[in-house]
Amino acid sequence: MSKLSHLAETLIPSEIIKLGNEISERIKQGQTIYNFTIGDFDPSVFPIPQGLEDEIVNAYRAKKTNYPPANGIAELRNVLSSFIEKRQGLHYTPNEFLISGGGRPLIYAAYRVLCDRDDKLIYPVPSWNNNHYTHFVEGQHICIETTPESNFLPKAEDLIPHFKGATLLALCSPLNPTGTVFTKEQLSAICEAVISENASRTEDEKPLYIIYDQIYWTLTFGETAHYDPVSLYPALRNYTVFIDGVSKSFCATGVRVGWAFGPERIIDKMKGVLSHVGAWSPMAEQVASAKFIAKYEEVDQFLLQTKNAIHQRLQSIYDGICELKSLGYAVEAISPMAAMYLTIRFAIKGKSYDGKKIECTQDISNFLLEEASLAIVPFSAFGADRESDWYRLSVGTCKLECIPEMLAKLKLALDKLDG
């Protein structure tokens, strides 16, 4: 076989998608598996809003099937400008928004526009896909390993030593894979450090930019609050690119409407990148999203209903894990704060079952799948240490009635462990 490009030869496929596909194949073959791997929604459990569905159908019937403008239709950008100002207090003009086929092309475009080869790119782990985007642009990987003590979110004191000469800081809150969020104090400390770093640079130097992925920000529970860099420190407006979309808020992962907003010059260059790639969001879905998002009461009603349903599932599983911990099992979890994810630890290395010793994270995964029929994603799939024993559990396909039996089967599996 002839050689391909260096990128192609070194590209690592998504471990999460690979794992999800393997589990789906097992299920097709008749295995009963509690599949909590993919960060997606089962439409039979979490359908998109009826109003959004109706508007999509109406848009197709109205023949809205031609190319959209490169930066997205004006109606949607206008609605988003108003929505973000009303909900977050952020003022961005419609020309500072860019619409794309979900959040992924926008993150890719932001990396392409902001980063050059060999630039220092800082991202915490675990986090979603930053390792792959850094590989795409051939940047220097500056991975900051986080800990449960900070809810797996980076601390300013761990980031600051790497700021000198760095181009990009990639942040996400609520965080995929943990469902945890920055406190105001955590994010403020990081923001102040970025402002200080940029103040020290000359006009000939690129500033330190922030990509702030907030695609789960509408899915916070209870008293949990969402914070963002620009609301806290308007001085960061010229250096921050936001990533957002309908995928998680409206259980609409297949609808493919995402948006970025930030400084117009950066957004315009991102538009140029995506124009050549053709990563547009479909015209009909853009028209429908513009009409639905403008219906604030309907949006609020859907978000409340969806958050309650997600939180009920997360809390039920969290309570079950806590009960197992109280009984002496080597498990723990972080209380659900946002998104559709629960963070769980299985501290069972060194234990054995059926003559097999659990020596590494892959052994933990195999044990959970074989003995508990439980499929979840290790943090190593999100760039964390390969031997981390923390996992992401996603409830987007979870039926409530399956939770008690899943927890019961997990307990039976844990009972098989010795050592």
C-alpha cells in the first residue's frame, strides 16, 4: 500500500464512536447490554421539541432546500443574537455569529483560524476531542490532567505555568465527559490570568485565545449556575470564541444546527474555512431553528421537561452508586450538576473474578461488560491518563425502568470480586 499523508497515517479514530459501534453490534446479536456510551439521545426516549419538528417539516414543504448563505441565514443569526443577549446578557451582533452543521465543524474552524503548526495549545483532560483537533493543526499538546477534587475542571494555578507563548486555551463547561461546571471562582481565576498574560504581549505576538464550548449550558440542574468568560470579564471579548448549538439543548443531535459567536474578524475567517469545506447546516433546519428558538415560552417548557427527565435518571444512578459505596463497594460518583453525564469511579484494580485479575483500565471495562452487562466510557477515551479508573456514563438513551435492574446486576457483579 502506498503511503498517505502524515495526518492520515497518524490520525486516531474516535474511541467513543468505536466503542459505541462495538456495543451496538453486540446488542444486534441479541446480548442484553445497558449501553451508556454515546453522548446521544434515543428519540423514542428524548424526542426533539414538537414545535421544532413541525417547523422542519414546514420548511421542507416550503421548498427550503437550496444552499444557505455561508455564515447562516440572517433570520437565525438575528434570533440567536437576541436569544444570547436575553439569556446570558451577552451582546453580539448577527454578523458575529456563524452557523454550521453542528458544533464540530466550528471547533475545527476555530482551531484552523487561530492556530499555526507548532503553536502551544492548552487543554485539560479529560475533555472531548481537543487532542484530535490539536493533532489536525499540528500544534503542541499541552495537556493538563485534572482531578476529582476540582470536579475534573482545570485550576488556574495548573494552567498559568503554560501560558507563556501559548496560542489557545480550550475550555468546556458544562464539561463533556463529566457533566461538571466551573464555579464562578474557578473560571474567574483563569480569566484574570489570561487577561494578565495578554497584557504582557506585544502587538507582534498572537494573543492567548479561548475557545469556550458551552453546548450543554442550558442543561444545568438545581442551583447550578453557568458562567462564561466574557460575562465575567468583558475584556476577554476580543479573545473568546463561543461554541453552541441545538444538539444537546433540544435533543437534536441529528438536526445539525450549531453556531459559534465571537469577534467578527475571527468569525469571518472561520466562515472562509467552512465555505471551502461545505459544512453548512441544512437550509430547512436553519429556517426551522430560527422560528422555534424565537418562541421563548415553548423553549423554556421543553428545557424544563428535558432537564427534569435527564436529572431524574442521573440522580437515580448516582443514588444507587452512593448506596453501593456505603455498603463497602469500591465505587464512587460525583453528584450530577449538568449535561447528560455522570462521573463514576471503579477502584477495583488488583481484584479478581473467575480466575481473572483486574490489572488495568481495560480489564475494568471488560469486567463491567462481561459481568454487569454495563457499557460506559473510560476517561482515557477523552485524553486522560490511560490507567484512570474514572468513567463517563451517558443517560441519553436510558429508560427509567432499566436503572434498578442495571444497579442490581452491577451489585451482583461486584459481589464476584475478591482480593
